[in-house]
Amino acid sequence: MKKLVFALSVLGLASSPALAAAMDFTKVDANGDGQVTMDEAKAAGLELTEQQFAAADVDKSGGLSEAEYKAAMG
């Protein structure tokens, strides 16, 4: 997890102003399925590239679990 947070910091994700505004996982997970998709992240105002999203998706499920999301927001 520490490596993920470091990688996201290097990519500039962890310091994104939009990221700070959308910290609440339940608000970003619009359909409540326990995963934040790229579309949900964009709809919430998070400015993520596909590469940044893929780096945060540690288990490569195609969505961010709450743990992955919190690690990315770290």
C-alpha cells in the first residue's frame, strides 16, 4: 500500500485539489456497488488519467475498492 501511495504521489494524484474535495468513498461510488469506476471518479470531479486509475486499481478488477480508494487518497 505504501508503494501505491508513493506511486500516486509521484503521478500527482495524491495532491489533486479535486481529490481532496471528493474524499468520501460513498459519495463517489454513485451506484453503491462497493467499487469506484473511472466513470464514477470523473463524475465526482476527480481528474484522473487512465494510467493513474490503473495504478490505484491494485487488484486489476477494473474498479477501486474502498481500500484501494482510501490508499489512493492517502
